[in-house]
Amino acid sequence: MDNQIFYLIYVLAFVIGSIIGLVLSYKKYTEPFIRKNIDITALAIAIIGWLLALNFALIPVIPYYISITMGVFLIAMVIGMRPGYGRYETVIGFAVAGIIWILRTVLS
Amino acid sequence: MVIEFRIKKCRHIITLNLIGEKKMNLMADILLNVTVAFLVGSILFGLQRKVMARIQMRPGPPIIQHMLHTLKFFIKETVFPRTAAMPFYVAITVILCAIWVAAVIIGPVTHGPLLLLFAIFAIHKIVEHNAGSSSGSPYGKLSCVRAVFSAAAELPLFAVLIIVFIQTGTMDLNGIIAYQAEHGALLFTLPLTAMMFIALIISKSYYYSPLNITLARDIVSGFETEHFGTLRGFIMISEAITWYMLLWIFLTVFLGALTPIEYLIGMVILTAIVGLINAVTPILNPNHSIMTEVTLAFIGIVGSLLMIFFL
């Protein structure tokens, strides 16, 4: 039951993060996705989000469910950006966190 | 005596509390699972549209578009057509929602009998039929006729049920999960049955499915066309839960006990596959759709029975 509540919280964090990301990105970008630049702020949010979600064990002072909730929220903010925006940042964030996860679990 | 009385009274209260706690836990469990089913189902629909858009070289809508769409209908005006058969026109949306909430209770909450879940699929077909006819719209009526027509395509549904029973000897979800824990996933022992179920999933997918003739775009939105505002919101909630439940049943019946993360990964993969199929396949006309499903069912049934009895 506790685990299920945590999963509900993660899903809700994803939904709320997506809505906030969508609203903020529409304010920031008034034109459709054409120039294909990388947004540094979104990149930082994506990297932090994926790190928190995949590598929560690196921060033992914060309970794992809080780390994952914050991570999922930040990931959703970038994934949920205006269509087209945020996908390069998401891929880079996932790759960085994935490499650290592999170094931490498989190679250590 | 006084002490005994107090002890008895105390025990009585504790017993009552225990019963109350169990009921509360069940209610909380149902509420939690229904909420998760709606949210995850909606996000998966968004993912499906995103996959289809990327294949067609478009950015696609935001991943939460289906959910925003659903919530939007709850703040829109609910209009009732003059031709609507009241109160059936309203009741049918509530019935649709109720049967899929019941499916969540039978499935993820209680792990009940598979037969009941398949009965819900059959009722869903009847609800599609009645939702189409209750509005009086020509598009709804066409969808209503197609719902009857496509009942023949539910053959894979019953075939899956019977073949899984022949293989495992049970129709109880817990029994099927236990069988797979001992003998391995049914996906590998009954691949053709799994294929039939995938065809069923495609036929029930919402966006541009080649096999879903009741919601095909040539009849606008099929049986939903003349349902507006809150009523449409309820239909869309039901659709999200339907999608979640379809994938949940597939994963449970063919892969066994999974963790929530494994369920989520499985659902994402299946939704992406369905998105890919829907994006690259033309929408079939009703005759072709039914014949495709019946042909797949024939191959699945004969192949699965041959595999069970001769391999």
C-alpha cells in the first residue's frame, strides 16, 4: 500500500511538472521549435532531474521517495515543454544520469 | 465483573475498528488504483500520439494532451441534443465509467477471476452500441451498427480466455500468476495467443487504429460524437482506464507478477509499438478490419492448440 502511494505521488509529480513546464515554456518561447538550440536552463533541470531519479542512492540524507518525486517533477518539466523543445535536453540528461548509474552499480 | 465488562467492551471496540480499517484500506486501494489507472492511461495516450507524430516528422502534442483534453471537457457546457434518448443518453456514460472502475477492482485491486474481466469487455461492446444509438446522431448510429458488426472480432478475446485456461487450468489471476512463477511466462509458451491479444489491443486503441471501426475517423468520433461537456469527460476518463487495463491484463496474463516499475516499462513499450503500427497502417474499412481480426484469431487459435497438444 505504501509503495502504491509513492507511485501515485510520482505520477502526480509527473503530471504537475508537465503542466508547469508547458506553461513556462509557452511564456519563454513564443515561436514554434525551429532553431533547434539547446536551452541551458532546461538542460540543467533535466540533468538534475534524471540524476535525482536514477541515482537517489548517492544522496542518503534525503529519503529516496523525496529524491525520486523531485527528480520526476524536474524531468516532467523538461519533457512537458512546448512541442519540440526539451527533447535534446532530456536525452542528454538521461545519458549523463545513465552513465553515472552504470559507473555506480555495474562497474563499482 | 466490572473489569471483565470493561475488557469485553474494549475487545468489541477493537474488533469494530479492525473491520472498519479493512474496509477503509479496500476503499483507499480502489481509489488509489483508479486514480493511477486514469493518470497513467492518459499519459500513455499522450505517448502514443507523440510516437505517431515523430514517425510522421511532426513534433506532436504535449505528452499530457489527452489528460488536458479530458479535464477541459469538465469546464465546458454540457449540451443535450434534441434527438437524445433521455435518460439513457446520460446513463450510458456513467455505465461506461462504472464498468471500467469495476475492472480495476477485479484486476489490480483484488486479482479476481479473468472471466469477469472478459465479461467487462463484452459489456463495453454493448455500451459502445448503446452510446451510439442513444444520441440520435447518424455518426453515432453508424458506430452503433459497427459495434454489433465488430462483435465477431471479439473472437480472439474468448479464444485467449479458453487457451489460457487449457494451458494453466485456472481462470483466476492469482492462479495464472502462480503458474507462470513455476513454469515461466506464458508469452513464451503461448506466443500466438499473445499475438491475438495484441491484435485486440490494437483494435481498442484510441488514436487512428487500423482495426477500431467504432471510432474510425470516417464517422467523426463514432459513438462519442454527440456527447459533450461533462459526459464526454466521463467517456474520456473511461477510455484512459480502458487502455491502462488492457495493457495491465496483457502483462499480467502473459508475463506474470511484475513490479509497478516493470508494469510501467511494459506499458510504455506496448503503447510505443501500437503507436508505430497505427502511424504506418491505413485505417481499414469495417469488412477488412473484421476479416483481419478473424484471420488473426484463426491463426492464433489453431497454432496455440497445436503448440499445447503437440509440442
